[in-house]
Amino acid sequence: MIKWYGFLNENEEKISEMIQWLSTHENYKGLTTIDELLNELDAPEKRIIFIDKSISPNFYSLTMQLKMLDPNNFVILIGKDLKEADIRLAMRAGMMDCINLQDEIELIKNGLLESKRHIDFLKKQETQAPSFAQKEGRVITATSTKGGVGKTTFAVNLAYSLQRKEQSIVLVDLHLQFGDVAMFCDVKPKKTIYEWVKEDFDRKNRNVQGYLTKTYLENVSILAAPLRPEFSEIIKPEHIRELFFELKKWYDVIIVDTHSHVDELLLETLELSDEIYVLTNGNLPAVRNTKLFMDTLQSLQLKAMPQLVVNAVKKDDPLKVENMKKILGVNVLTVLPSEEKLVKKSVATGIPFVADSPKKGLSKRFTKLADACLERHASLIDEALVGVGGRK
């Protein structure tokens, strides 16, 4: 049974109507202090707790306190004049929902019923959690300092190359504001990393499986980026740590696509990675930024040595690979030739080119790279991988 509690101004007309309806159809109790709630926390039941912004302006701290007391506490913010800043604070604190008292009472009731159905679903998920299957998954991260160098294309096609080697793969889209991994695989996620953080992170028995999106290949799944850019603000480094910990139990390889700016989330991801592939191309600005990035990564003394991937190389590029080696001062792991038509078709259809056109030179490059990954000696890749080869 779900219990309903409220720190509410019961003199407000719509709140009064809502309480009357809850008292008739559900198990509702009004509260005035946290101590009253503490007396109710003995039973491991799910609880929905309303916070009225008008009487609890510091709702962020109160919500954090309630979530720390018991992860079974699901909090809903209520207010007449909820602004975008209020909603963002609510999301960061882990609130379940926000109710605007300017809405019609029937709309509010429907929202409450939806919250109840959602918690019932979570309870069902807990009882049907998959059996434990310990693996020793590896984290491979594709990163760069500049957008448009092909990180997402690289991550998706590497995933599909590795699954051919009988590896179970999960693609994690940490380009949190504008991630495209799901689109590149032609799937529409219903749940994302945002829902995992909100709904599953604080549970004792986590079920990250329930938040993944299946692709048409049985052993490739996706943890998609949030569906709205503002939802990314609740994702913190501690979430990334626990996420990788959970995924490594279930998958052979976790491939991570990242955004193109250095922040705490990226640094945490790189710190936890077993292999790091830094992508660049033959454009001078990209090379300059890559040089700064590689110097920074080397100073961090990460457990994984960053490997350089030069992508979309053309024979007439003014900056040759040999010159790039001298500028960057590092070895190049592999060079991937430019195949614009092949890549554009892949993006348009949502089918990775390694699956759709396995005989193309670029696809064969990914097959060799997958072999090197599995041997866990990517830094010792044969010189045959370096250079613009692979004819159509």
C-alpha cells in the first residue's frame, strides 16, 4: 500500500479539494513537522509526500532530507507560481513531480493517479529484478575536445563490431544535453539515464536493466541521454561511478559516448575508463585543441593511457598524419578514412555501416580495432592499422 503525506496549506481551495479526494480514495495523513513523519518510517512502504512551496520555501533542503531518511520517500512539489528555476531545483533534489495549482482539479487528480501507477510499477520491478550475473565488464570511452569529429559514429560502430565477437555491449550516452546514440541506432527510448537516477539510484536492489533500450541486436543495448537538455543537470559524478559499477556486472563492454567539454562528469568518466579513445581530425583547430587535451589527460595520470584516433581522413587533407604525430607528440592508434556517403547513409537509416556494409574499407578498420580491443593491447596495435587504407 502507498501512504500519502502532506506538508500543505490546507486552507488553499484546490489543496483542500485534493486532500478530500485523497482521504476518500487513499491513505492520507497531514503533517506539520518532520518528527511526525519519522514515526511513520518503520514500515518499508512507499510514501508520497507533498511539499507546499508557500509554507516550505526551502523545499530543496527538505526534499534532500526526506530522500536521505528513506529512499521509499517520493516527494511532489505543490505551488501556485512554480517557475522554471523551482522545477530545476526540484529535479536536482530528486523530486518525483511538480503540481501547479493553476491547473484544473481533475488534471491534478489525474497526475496523482499517474504517480501512483508509477510507484506500483517500481514495486513490480523490484520483485522481478533479474537474477545476478557477475561479469568483469570493461569501460571504453570515446571522447574529444570538439564536436563533429565523429565520436557517436565511432562509438556505435565499435559497439556493433564488438558484438560480432560474441560480446555483450551497452552503449552509454553521456552527451547528456544533446546525445544522439539512440537516433544513430534507430530506437526511441522510453527511459533514460535521467529516469535511472530519479527512480532507481537510491534503491537497495538496483535494476539498471529496466532503463536500457534494446536495439535490433540482442546483445547491444543503450542507456540513452535525457530526453530534455535541462534534465541533464541532476546527473552527478557519483551517479556515473555507481552506474558503471552496476553495468560491469552484466556486460562485457560498456562503450561511452561523451560531450566535448571538460567538466567533473567527463573527468570522472575518464578516471573510471579502462580504455580512452581521443578522436580528432585533420583540421588545425581540432588538432590544436587535441594537443591541449592530451597534455591535460597525461597530467592526470589516469589508469588508462589515452589513445589517439584520427577520423575522417582524406588524401588531400592539408595536415598530414605524420605532421599530426609531431604536433601532438603521441602515437596514433589508428586512422579512419573519410567515407562521407557511407556515414551519411548510416545516420539516415539508423543502421551502423559495419552492419550494413561490412565489406567497405572503413568497416574492416572497425573489425580490426575490435580485435585489438578484445586482446586488451590496443596500445600495441599493428602498424597495418595506421594509415588511410581500405578501398571500396
